Amino acid sequence: MLSRLRASPVFADPRHGQMFSQGVLIACGVVWFSFEMQWWRPLAAVAAAVATQFLFSRILRQKFDWRSPVISALALTLLLRTDGPALAALAGVIAVASKALIRFDGRHFFNPGAFAIVVTVLLFDGAWVSPGQWGTTAWIAVVAMGLGMFVTGHAKRWEVPLIFLAAWAALSFGRALYMGDPMAIPLHQMQNGALVIFAFFMISDPMTAPWHPVARAIWLVIAAVVAFALQFEWVVAAGPIFGLVCVAPLVPLFNRLFKAPRAQWRRPGPGAGPNPAPAPIPATISSTPEGVSA
């Protein structure tokens, strides 16, 4: 079924598949997990993110694209919880603003969703991350992984979440062996839905990861180590999200050491300028020079 959906013209751009998958996960969370998902949380995040993107597109004279802010806002809805619409909206603003204001070498420096979550959680008591809200039942991890493979496979970046999860698994089982814990403990940890969602829908962002596949693999292992240390040594509940922000400065370094074409969601058509029209969009992430940031 997912393969037939992926072949649809609607999903020619991988971002459409990502929004679809995020929406399905949000629906699963509300219907089956009975999250405290008030209607205003996704609405406030999406509206604020899109409005901020529109504002910066006017200020910077760039082509307005609604898809990227919607993806960032839905990622916030999946992993961030707030006690009111104002903080949900603020997180959406921070996510999009960070892409326009914090840049290096022609690209945004931080993963926008992760950066917004970290800033909001650190500054406001009414914002927090609850990894346990997704539970640790195997089926939700399988559903999240299936939807994630739909997105990352379509974008030809399927190895990103798998490398991160493999490194996390090695650390989890290694720690259990060292501590003398039963293997049921790390196995239970690997079934955490929030961890799988982070791996497939946040760290897999092609615009904030190293471009070269070898550099990307090394960076993912480092990210897993930092995130694991934060979560289990410093007891940071959202270790993977904070870890992703911590390793962001390594990306420009890896891009300098390992030369590779830039990643891009869209590929300009023949004769297109810096802001090409969104005519037929291929199913893969382009390696041509970057135009409008995704």
C-alpha cells in the first residue's frame, strides 16, 4: 500500500510523504494513545510556522514554500508538549526563524524542530518533552518505522535512521552487559515510539546532516553517543533531541573534510533560475547547488 502511495504524483516531492506520515502518527497518538492533544496545539504550531516563513520570504525576497514550515510544525506536535497555544506557536516561530537567522555556508545551522524544542523547553516551564507518551509497545514502533521508511526511502536517505538506531542499540545493549542488566531492558528501550519517530522524522532531515555518506555515518554515530550520554548519564529526558543540537556544529566541519554536492529537496528544471518553479519534482533529493532553502 505504501509503495503505491509513494508512486502517486502527489508524493513526487518527498516532503508530501513526510507530512502525510506525520499526520498519520498524530492521528494514531490521539485515537489510540489518548494524548492530551488539544486541537489548538497542531493548529497554533502550523499557523505560526507558516506565517513566519511567509514573513521571512518577503523580507529576504525568496519564493514562499509552505511545506517546510508545516513539516517543522508537525514534528513539534509529535514531540513537544505545551500547556497553552502561545508556547506551541512560539516554538513554530523559533523553528522557522532559526533557518533564516542562524546560517552557515549557505545552509541553516540547526535542525529547526530540534532547536525550537530545546529553546522552548529550556526557557519555559510550560513546555516539555514526554518520550513516554508514545509508549514502548512494539506495534507503535513498527508503525512509526514503516511510515518513516516510506519517507526516507522515497528521499533516498533510508540509511540515516537505521545507522542512528543501530548505534543506539549497540550502546543500549553494551550498557546492559556492562551493568549486568537483563537484555529485556535494552530491548524494551528500543521499542520506544518517540525514539523511532526522532530517528525517522527529525535526525533524517537532509538539509542539516553532512552531505557525504561516510561523513554522515560518522556524524550519526557521534550523535547517538552524545544523545545516549545525555539521556543515561546526565538524565536528560529528551537526550536525542538535545544531542542533535549539540552535534550540529560538526556538520560544517564534515562538509569541509568530506567534499560532496549539497543536498536539496528540489531539483531546478532546465533553464531555471535560483527560484525555479515547482514543475515536475523528482522522487529523490537532488545533489545540485542549493537554491531556496527547504
